[in-house]
Amino acid sequence: MNRIMDFMTNTFAPKVNKIVKNPWISAIQDSIMAALPLVFVGSLVTVISLLRNLFHWMPDFSMISNFSFGMFGLIVAFMIPYYLMEKKGHSGQKLISGSTAVVLFLMLLFPTVQESGEITFILSRFGATGMFLAIITGLFVGFVMNLAAKRSLFDEDTPIPDFVVGWFNSLLPITFILVAGWLVTVQFHIDFFNVVLLVFSPLASIIQSYPGFVLSVFIPVFLYTFGISGWVMMPVIYPVYMAGLAANADAVAHGAKAVNIATQETIYAFSSMGGIGTTLALSFMMLLISRSAQLKAIGKAVFIPSIFNINEPLVFGAPIAFNPYLMIPMWINSLLVPSLAYLSMSLGLVNIPTHSFLLWYMPYPFTSYLATQDFRAVIVCIVIFAITWVIFLPFFKAYDNSLLKQEAKENLEESQLEAASN
């Protein structure tokens, strides 16, 4: 175990953190994070819409969701080159780069253009189902604009104003980008949206499978226990989750059944109880049954944040990170909890999510119900809490006893020093 900890601490973690800080990767992460408030708005609309089941006179707010969560892909397409140019030191070009990406994204959505000038888009392509296209569009535009920003049509000592120089320097790369989109869409009649979906369909199929879903939960937790943010996996996993939810919503709208279990809503329904790694039971233990002074104090500090599914104080304060006593049960739970969630949904015991719900800070079991809109999810939530309690308990007791012995030893040494000084 010591050799594994040494490898993860000194070799693996630094390399992963280096990847996370790469401007191309971090641009995708920052873009998704920046656009998440739109998803939160869609989640609020979902919660409010539940009230229509009781109060039929309430208006239909679905249009708000269509133009918040439903525009997620469009916003990400803008944000990626925006952040990339900023990270590359070309802040003066970030706005025009983001705007160019939006234009290219619209072209690649393969709209229908009538002779009368009317243009028709498929609304669903703007949202989660267009995430992969948005990422590719944003990275392509960022790549071209970054190359162009390193060169200028004018000398450094030109008397021409900087903003005019910026305009002319942007003309060639923007023209190249839009001509590329025009060739694909107009000349070759390629629906690039469907091409991207086809290319990424194997990845989506893997993550939507049982082992793929479990690994998509386990890997971020595993990294988190070594102090590496689970968001490092976001560029790969999150688009699949969002596309799965969008496909579920579309299927239900057309009278079919939802089949994609791997969604962020499923994670929030069960696996994020107390935060990433399902740690709520552990925070209860620290508050209620710990005997060591250290864990009692930590329990009082982390309990309230854990109720609202914020477990950074617990992970780095207990600590769980780099602590084999608590890392191992967290790994076990991150394999077991998604397995139980997948099993309960695949057997029809709990509804598969079909509406956006990313209000992760709501306490359980309310979150379980709201994410699935199924009261049976509350029962599964309680079962999961009990199981994670059982898994954590022996490891927690061993850690608590080790701290208790250490504290007793320290108290004895302090007493001996006081006696000697007297």
C-alpha cells in the first residue's frame, strides 16, 4: 500500500494535474463550468413544473428550459475559444474568436434554408445533444485563431490603431473557418452534427453500459482521494451524460421509454449523497460516534456542509485524501452505489431521469426524488445511506482508534513533561 501511495503522490498526481492545467483541457472545463448556470435555470424550471401537477392553472415554463438548458451547446461553442485565447495570451481576440465559433456552430447544425430566405434549425441540436459538436467547433476555431494571433499583417511600429490591426488580422482566419464550414455543409452536403454523433457513439455506448457507468463514477472518486479534482474527467464524461438526458427527454416526448441511465441526474439522485464519493454517512459517524477529539471536532465542522453535499472539508480535513483508512471504503462505495443505482433503474424500480436537475446542493432525500421525479428513489436513497454506513463503519472505527491511541500517547507525554518541569 505504501508503494501505491508513493506512486500516486509523486508520479501519477503531478502528471494528471499537469494535464488539467493544459490550456486546451482547462478551456473545455472552464467553458462547461461557466455555462452551468443555464443548466441550473433549467433545473429550477423542472422543479417548478412539478407544481403544475397540483396547480393546473400554472403557466407552462418549458420554453425557459428550452432557451437555457436547451442552449447549452451553443454557449459552450462560444466559451471554448474565448477561454482558450485568454489562456494563450491573446485576450484581444477572445470575443471575436467566440463569436466566430458561434457562427460556425450554427452552420454545422445543418439548417434547412428555403428559397424565400427562411431558415429552420432543429432546436434539440442547440443543447446537450450538440455538446460534442460544440467542443469540436470551439477547439477548431481556437486552434486557427491561436495560430493567426501569433502572426500579424502589420509591423509592430505601424501607425494604424490597434483595434484596426486586430480587425485585419482576424479577417483571414475567420474567412478560412467559415469557408471550411461552408464547404462541409453547403458544397458537400454533410450533416456534420450526425457525423460527430456517429464518431462518439462508441464512447456513449460504453459509458451508458453498466461497467462504463460504474467506472464513470469510480474514476473521479479515485482521483479525488489523491487530491485531484474529479472535473478532470468532465470533457469526456459530461457530454455523454447530457446527451443521454436529452435523448431520454426526447424519447418520453414521443411516447417511448427512457433508457439512458448514465446521466448527471442519476449521479445527483444517489452517488453524490454528501458529496462526491457518497460520504454523508461518514460525516454522521464523525459527529455521532467518534471518540477521538480530532474526529469529533472535524465532525462538528463538516456535518452541515455535508448535508448540502459539499465534502471538500471532509475529504481534506478528516482527511480522506491520502488516508488509506478512509480511501478504501470510499472506493468501495463508489463502485457499489452506482451499481445499486443502475440495478434499480434497469429493473424499473426507479424512474430513469428525463428532466434536467442539477441542484446538487439540496439535501437528501429531496434530491433523490426531484432528480428522478419518483418517490421510490427516496427508499433507494435510504438503503444506500445504510449500506454506505456499513461499509465505512469498520474502517472508521479503526481510524478513530488509531487517533485515540495517538492522542492518549500525546497526553501522556505532555503529563510527563509537566511533571518533570515541576
